[in-house]
Amino acid sequence: MEFKNFTEETWKELFRVNRVQLVGEITLEKNLWSILIAKKVVEKRMIASIKNGKDEYQQKEKLLDYIDQNRPATDKVKFAQALIEDEQEHIVKTYLSKHPKEAQATKHGTNIDF
């Protein structure tokens, strides 16, 4: 997928524009936490902090906030790869693989040349 060359600003925009959908569609129940630990995107201590007294919806919000605000673009790529490995590739294809301007243009049926 094309997201590997996204800048930090592009990732921030993707997380901002698609936040509601990401929180609504990401599933934490499978192996996502383990994959994120293995890829060194989060540590067990951070996961404990994210989970502490929160329902799954709130956990997803905290996870997205943490990755968006505290991790470099390379870790955002690892996050997308973790979703793919966790059989959530549809989320990556739908929300994290197109530049926000390109996605907006496609949504409105307009072609913009970048």
C-alpha cells in the first residue's frame, strides 16, 4: 500500500479526518495489542494505562491519541501494518491508505492531480 511515504502531517490529517470511523471499526479483541507490542509501537505499561478503567471505545480513542500525538510516522506505518496482520486490512484500505486530499476528491467524484 502507498501509506509508507506519508509525512507526519498526512498521518495527522488521516487520524483527524477518519477518527470517528477508526474508533468505530477497529477491533481490539483479536491480537492487535500483541502485534503492536511486537512492532514496538506500544509497551505493556502504555497498554495498561490505555485500558485502565475504560470501555473498548475509550481504549480505541486513547490508542489513536497516543499513536497520533506521541509516535513518529514510522510507527503509524507499523500501526497500519498491525491492523493488516490482525485481519483488519479493510480499515487500512478505507481510511489509512489514501492521502486525505485524494480521498476527499474521490469521495466527491473529482480528480485532482498531485
